[in-house]
Amino acid sequence: MEAVKGEVTLLLQQMAKGDSDAQAQLFSLVYCELRKLARNYMRRERIEHTLQPTALVHEAFLRLVGSPPVNWQNRVHFFAVTAQVMRRILVDQARGRLRKKRGGNNRAVSLDEVILCNYENPAVVLAIHECLLRLAKLDERQSRVVELRFFGGLSIEATAEVLSVSPKTVKRDWNYARAWLYGQLNGRVYAA
């Protein structure tokens, strides 16, 4: 496994230097892990969502390689950025769906419902996204912890590795962030 991690880091460095062969090699090497990440995101989406995990992986990878070259630190950095890109893709889709819908019934949604739901309501996706943006202004790391744990499906240990902090710090940030989100989402009304 360490050899694969090192190979990913090497391919990322080659890709940053413009090596197009490295892109193809990287994609085949990380595809299964990206698909697992996409399934974690899609598991919470509405059942009839038009985007499938495979399409989410391809869209995210295309956005990553189509953007200006990134100075990738390592494999963990790559997956953390990919998780952000996947979330943004889904938020963009939710915004598009709301624009088409405009209006509708309103109902209050608790944080417990949000955690248990499959995001059939795009307004919920946008509300969580907006809350995470506000949380990032207050505490960037707590926002990243929520993004990686809740949306990315990462364990406490993996989240700690991505953020270069201890698992104890991740647990503390996770607890504070969930309490803060609960306060932000409790009693809010969303377009249905």
C-alpha cells in the first residue's frame, strides 16, 4: 500500500509538470478510491439524481486536470481537494434544480433529519453548503472536518491525516462543528 501511495504522489508531481501520461496513469491508479468517495457523496443524494458516482468521478477529475497546475503535496492532499470538488459539483446541481423549481412548499428541517436524509431536497444541500461557508469563516478546520467526515465519508484517522492534526483534535472539532451546525439549521425553513 505504501508503494501505491508513493506512486500516486510521484504521478501527481509529474502531472503538475505537464506530463499527460501521468494523468492517465493516475486516473487508473486512484479510480477505485475516487469511486468510493463519490458513492459516499451520492449515498446522501436524492434517489432520482441524474448524476451517478461514475459521472461524478469523471467530472471531478476533469475539473482537477483542467484547472491550472496544482503543486500537489501528496496523495492525501489530492483526495482532500477531490472531495471539495465533488461537493461543489453537487451543490451546483442543487442550485440548478432549485432555479428550475423556484418556490414550492416550505418546511422546517432539523439537523437530525439532515444527517439521516438522502438530500432529496436541494434546498437542504444548499443550506448545509451555506452553513459550511459561514463555519469556514469562523473556523476553517472545523468546516474541513465536517466536509471530510460527513460528505467525504472519511474516518477520524483519515481526516486527521488529511488535516495534519491528531485524531483527538478531529473528534473535538467534529463535536463542536456538529453543535454549531445544529444551532444554524434548527428551525430553518427550506423550499421543498
